[in-house]
Amino acid sequence: MNLNLSIGPLVSLIAGILILAVPRLLNYIVAIYLIVIGLLGLFSGNFHLK
């Protein structure tokens, strides 16, 4: 059984949970999310966990 997880949806799920738990973190979470997605897009974009 192969389980492929993309980094983008996983990061956004964690960010959503953190925003619900601590709404003050919204600015930081959005900034970090955008930086991570931008770096993934620049360097490879196809990170898969197996």
C-alpha cells in the first residue's frame, strides 16, 4: 500500500488548525505558509512522502 502525501495540503491543514486554536497567529502562519509554498515551487514542487 503506497501512501503519497503532498506537502502543500499538509501544511495548510496544520496552519488551519493553529489559526483556529490561536487566532493571533494568523499573520505569522500566513507569512510562513506563503514562504514555504514559494520555496517549494521554486526548487522542486514535487515533494512526496512515501
